[in-house]
Amino acid sequence: MKNNLQTNPLLFKMIVLITCSMLVMLYNKSLAAEAPPISYTTTRVAVNFTHNTEKNELIIRVKSGREAIMQLFIFSADGILIREVAVNTRKMTTIKGLKKGFYLYECFDHDERMKSGSLLIK
């Protein structure tokens, strides 16, 4: 005696399809529960550069709505990392020895890009 699943292959395929889709949904839900929450910051960051030609120093001021230590990366125009500097949003940071030229920068706060742009040292 055959049961309904053997006599009706369409019914069997539907049950397998529904079961597989439910397993995929459960798997995705478990991955979403493990993922860290995405934090959206509304903090605006301003990065200001001042070049002191007498001392060959670049003074960096990072302004933010909260106090934090951020990472500032300075790249050459070719995309080569020149400097990596930890900057405090409440203090000035000084870099010495940068040559004249065009640079790109990116400012990160805990792996989140807060600001990027270009810098020209004359």
C-alpha cells in the first residue's frame, strides 16, 4: 500500500521546498542574532589642518560632538599610507616631516569612517 507522498510527487516536492525554505529562514535568523548591532552615528566631525612652515609641522584639530580618540590615516596621492596617527577630539596633534605635496586623509572612529578628504601642503 502506497502513501500519499509516493503517489503524488508534486506533494512531496512542495513539502521538501517548504521545509528547505524554513530551514534557510531559521539559519539566517540565527546569523542575524549573532551579528553585532549596527550603530549609526549622527556626530559630525570636522578635521582642520594648519601647516607651520617654519617648524615643518602639520597641526591637526579634529572637532566632534563628543570626546573620542580617532585614527587619522594620511595617504600619498598614489594611495600609499604615509602616516597613521591617533588624534583626540579635544586636543591638537602635531605631525613633523611631511613634505610639500598633495595628500588624502581618512578619519575613523572604531572602524567607522567619520571624515575623508584631501590636503595640500605648500
